[in-house]
Amino acid sequence: MALDSDFSRILDQYSDPASAQSAQPQQVEQDFDQVAQQAEPEMLQQGLSQAFRSDQTPPFGNMMGQMFGQADPNQRAGMLNQLIGSLGPAVIGSILGGARGNAGGTGGLGGLGGLLGGLFGGGASPAGSGYGGQAPQLSPQDAEKLSPEEVQELATRAEQEHPGIIDHMSRYYAQNPQLFKALGGAALAIALGQIAQRRR
């Protein structure tokens, strides 16, 4: 893709971390919108992935919970289905098993543990639950039953069990950049800075 002059000018502003951090949040959001429309999906994904991993942003689970809290029901279902689908039944079983062992029942996962347990046949043996390797899908109605805190807990556990989840979710957010905007200026500036560095 040929990068036009506006695209290059915007990214040049974020190639210096000091000037990137001094940018006004509203300007950062506008710049992110423009870059998200013009950047190659892989370039955008790599920028988002680095923002998720940055020590200047909250932990991955916290950011997932924040984005979930800002999303509409369809977006929430999409986020959860991407997260759950990328983990696979063995990891889900481990998360559910750990939650049961930690606090009885589904522990800290609350309503999400109940939904996951129901989707995966009670969670006792998800690998043998017979869904043919394709994770069951949560509906927008299912997603509405969950709190951002429950999603934060799932994402935190998912990262512990499967560190590649950040790259998987970054691909999803590169296709849905409006969801990533919920994280605000600092995370957007970091993503733009990473895109600027990768462009060189």
C-alpha cells in the first residue's frame, strides 16, 4: 500500500515517544482513526499487540475488561467469541478447573464460569464434549449477562495459559479498531508509535 503524505506526517509525530505522550487525547483519537483506515492490517495488528504488552499501559486483562465495558452487546459477543475460540477446549478446561479448585463452583469467573461450563458441557471434559473442535458461540444476550470484571478475569487467566492470546486478539482489534479506541489516548499513542517504528 502506498502511504500518502498525511499518513506519513501523522506517524512521524509518534515516532518520538516524548512528543507522542504530549499529544492531546482528542488529537490522538483522530490520528488513530486515520491511521487505522490507511495502515496495512498486519502493521496495525503489530502496533496494537505492542500497546497491549507495553509497561506504559494497564495489564492485558484490565484493557480487555475496559473495552468490553465500552462495547455494545454484539461487539461484546464478538470479543468473547474471539477470546474463547482462540483458547480451545483444553485451556478452557484448565481455566474452569482452576476456578473450581480455587473457590468451589466456578470461583472468580462467576456468571462467565457458568456460561463457559454450560457451553462446554459442564466443563468437566471439554476436550470430549463433542463440538468438533469449534468452540460454541456466545450470543449478545449471553454477553450482556457478564460484567467487565468477569471478562478481565477470563482475559488475565487466558494470558497466563496462552500468551499468544494477545496476538490473536490484536488481529481481531485490527479488524475492529473502534473497539480499541475505548482504551484512550495513552494506549492509542503507544500503538501509533509502534506503527511508526515498524514503518521505517
